[in-house]
Amino acid sequence: MSEVSRIQDQDIANILASFIDQPPQGVPAEVLDALTLIVQNDNQALPPKLFFEVVEHLAVAISITNTQAEILYANPAFEEMTGYTAQELVGKNQSILSNSKTPIEVYQELWSALLGGRKWAGVLLNKRKDSQPYLADLTVAPVFNAAGEVTHYLGIHRDVTEMTALQKKVESQKAMIENVIDLAPVMIALLDENGKVVVENNAYKVLMGDMGGREPAHEFMAFMGGELGDSFEQLKQKKKNFDNVEIRVDVGVNMGTRWFSCSGTWIEVDDQPDRYFEEQRHRGLLLVCTENTKRMRLFEEAKTNAIKALMAEQQAVEGIREIVSGAIFQLQGPLNMVSAASEMMDRGVGDPSSLRGVLRQVQDAGKTALERLQACMPDSVGEPRMPVNPNEIVREILDVSFDRLLRENIVVSWKPTPVLPTITGRPNALRSMIKHLIDNGIDAINEPGATDRELTIVTRATDDDMIEIIIADTGPGMPADSVLKVFEPFYVGWTRRRKSAGMGLPIVQQVLNEHGGSLHISEGFHGGCKITLSLPVGPRESWDS
Ligand code: FAD
């Protein structure tokens, strides 16, 4: 401020001070109050005009009323917001903006605050000059004079229509998303950059309960660290997403192991104003996990059954080996005696009576050997009968044989009839039957004269309540003269497979007999051999054992 203007300001202040001291008659009290305020502001650097200018330029609507709420002043922002000019407003009640939809209780609250000398803030539904409604975020405050009496009211309001609509939209969208996330049958959790779970859905909370309060996301991430080779921190650095990582979690003593398929996506999660201008965005990991426990349990069960079937077969082979070794040993004695007697006869030594004695000994030793062998015969393993799905049995054996089929480059054409009635039977015996027939098919394909390397397996139901399982290979086929012999124990017709016991088809025949089924051998679909098994549907009335 220049020297000249300071002197002028000081002069004005002196004149005002003497005017207030001895005011002329009839000067209104409000005028004296206003002048007093100006004089008291003498020490302040900002002149009152500046305050007026500020109010004029403010982007919020400002009005000053008398105690009857009649407008004395409205700033340009007020004019712009309401559509009225200052001249139209001055002298009118603020209720000019009132919209009949604002509940009367809101006005009562406003007025009870003002009459109590307090300020009030709230939202009203106003209407412009053109009757367009808008939401006003209003603050009203009483203005006191030096004697502490309310002389005016000050009103400040903003149009919050758009912001409120936006806010409502965001809120309703947020509620909708939260609902969807909560009701989703998958587990969803959002982890912040420090790995802390900041959002989780219901399914996640339920799992957390199942895990006795342990944080599922942390256990999943620890497991995934091993699977992906990256820790949470490394995934964050690389901004690396992941998809369908299979993990297993031991939930607790009562709940056992559970399996999940987890995907993770890094998303931007900034909502802090201080990060508005930052280049580097803050991220969170959205973890979505689907539970696969049911499927995995079925798979594990099938695997266990397959292992059991394999072990049973191995045991059966071991048993046969033991019996054959025992039989060899038992037959060795009588055979030695027969050789000794034949040598004696060749050399003409010994009289006929001693030879007869040797033959009797051979007879006795042979009888003892037979009795011992019969005593060694193991009882057949009792297996309960139950409803069996033929497709499932074939599928299990195909799973068990998968490695061999792959190794031997054999294509399997598996054509099950999707829905088949069940048969009642002994599942392991039926598995063993199918396994023998598939093994035979593979052996046949490895024989000279095989036309192709394909195994076709078909299941179907016939009109006479039978289930047919057809196993056809592309081997050289079965010569007509062997068709009956193949069911004899120890018959081996393979030229390439030396170590065969020749017990496969007799076992198949026995299982079929037990189940009231039958077998038919014919030429395959592409040459080779086609075996058609027929088994009766449903429970059987009588069982052999
Ligand atoms: P009214 O019948 O006038 O009032 C409704 C109820 O309010 C009455 O039943 C009574 O309980 C109470 N009331 C009204 N006037 C008084 C009073 N003088 N003393 C004590 N109680 C009273 N209203 C808006 O709708 N929009 C605005 O933007 C707005 N801004 C305002 C700004 C200021 C500074 C002030 C002081 C008031 C403002 N008002 C505003 C309130 C306005 O003055 C009216 O009270 C309101 O609009 C309701 O008017 P009405 O004619 O619909 O109903």
C-alpha cells in the first residue's frame, strides 16, 4: 500500500470514529453497527470491500436475510443457480426456492436450530425459477450484533444434484457388486500390497471358519509360491497373474483335505487423494478360488480302486506262482521214482515184485502229492455283490491300462452308451475280467499279422435286458480250431508273449458263469477278434455263492 493511500485510509477512519461517536439523528442502528465493524477492523490488513468482492466471486450461492428469512442480498452464484436475478430475489422469502417435496420436519429442524442461535446444515429439495428441481446442500447460520441479538441469517448452498445422483449410483452399484460377490459360489478375496486381506466374500468367510480362523488366502499363497516358483512379493514385483493353479489344503482334523483351483489378477486399488497425481499405481491381488474337492475325491477314489485292482492281480499272480512251484516240487518225488524204475527195467535189474513195490511207492507218492496240492488250494475271496455301472468298470480299467496302451502305441476307440442300467455283481471280479480281455487285445495287436493298432470298446443295452460289452482288437484274429481250446486252463496260443499263464480266458469264463453271463467270439470290426460279453441287467435271483 502507498504512503498517500495509508494517510487517506487513516483520515477516513478518524471521520468514521467521530461520526459513530455523535451520529446525526435518524441514522438506523444497522448502519451504525456496520460502521462500527469497519472502524474495529482498522488494524486489519484486509479492507471490508475485499470481503464483499470475495463473496461476489464465490462459486457457492450466498444469501443474507433478515430474521423473517426475507432476502436482503444474493450473490451472482445464487442468481446463476436459481435462475432469479438479484432484483427479483431481494425482499422475497427464501421459501421462494421451496419445493413441496421437502418434508416439513426438515424445515422445523432448520428453524429450531436458527431460533436457538445455532447453525444448521442439511439437504433440501429446491426448485429454480423454471421449476426445475435441484438438491441444495444448505448451511444456514444466525448473525449476531454487538448486543448478542440475531440480526440476520446467512445462507450458503451448493447444487449437489449430480453428485448425489452419482453417489447413489456408485452406492447402488457397490451394493449390487457386493451382493454378487457375496453370493458367488466361489471364494473371492482382495489382498492389498502387503498381502493383507481387505475384501472377502461369504464363501471365503465360511472357509475361514472351517479352517479354525486361519487366513485361507495366506495358506493358498504359501502353497502357490511352491507351485509357481514365485512368492507373493515376487508376483507383485512382476505384476504376474496366474490362472487355475491347483492347490490342496489340509483344512482340519474333521474336514480333511480340500482341493481348490485358484486364479489371481493384479488390479489397481488406489482410492487415496494423495495418490491422485502419482504415476505408480497401487495394486491389489484379486484372488478367486473354486473348490474341486468333490471331483478330486471321486478321482482319488477311482485311483485307489485301480491300485487295489492292480494289487489284487499282482497277488493272484504271486499265488499262482506259489502253487505252481509247490506242484513242481510235489511232482518231483514221484517223477524221480518213475525214472529210477524205468532205469532198473532198462538195465534188467531187480525182480518184477520189487518193481511192483516201486510202482506202488510211485502211486502213493503221487496220491500224497495230489492231496497236498488240493489242501493248498486257496478259498476263493468272498466279495459282496452290489450294483455296478458297466461303463465305470471299463473306464477304470482303461485308466489302469493307460500307460501300457500309450507305451505300445495303441489307439483306444471307447464308445460307451452314455446311460446304461446297472448290473448286480462283484466289482473286482468284473474288473479282473475286463482287464484280462483288454490285456488279450493288446497282446493280439502285438502278434504277427495284426492289421492295425486299435482297440475298440463298446457298451450297450439289448432289448432282452442284457448289457453287452464288446472288446474288439485289430490283431490277427482267432483261428477257428482254437476257439474252444482258449478256455482250457494253461492254453497259450501267443507266439510273441512267452510268459503267459494261459489262465486269462478261463478266469473270464468263471466270472461270467458267476454273473449269469456269456461270451461270444467273432471276427472284429476291422478283422482281428471281437469278444462280446453279455451280462444280465439288475439284481439276480440266485447266486452261486
Ligand atoms: P413454511 O410454512 O414457511 O415453513 C415450514 C415450517 O418451518 C413452519 O411450519 C415452521 O415450523 C418453520 N418456519 C418457517 N419460517 C419460520 C420462521 N420465520 N421462524 C420460525 N419457524 C419458521 N428453504 C428452502 O426451501 N430452500 C432454501 O434454499 C432455503 N434457504 C434458506 C436460507 C436462509 C438464510 C433461511 C433463514 C431460510 C432458508 N430456507 C430455505 C427456509 C425458508 O425460509 C422456509 O422456511 C422454507 O422454504 C419453508 O417454507 P414454506 O413456505 O414451504 O413453509
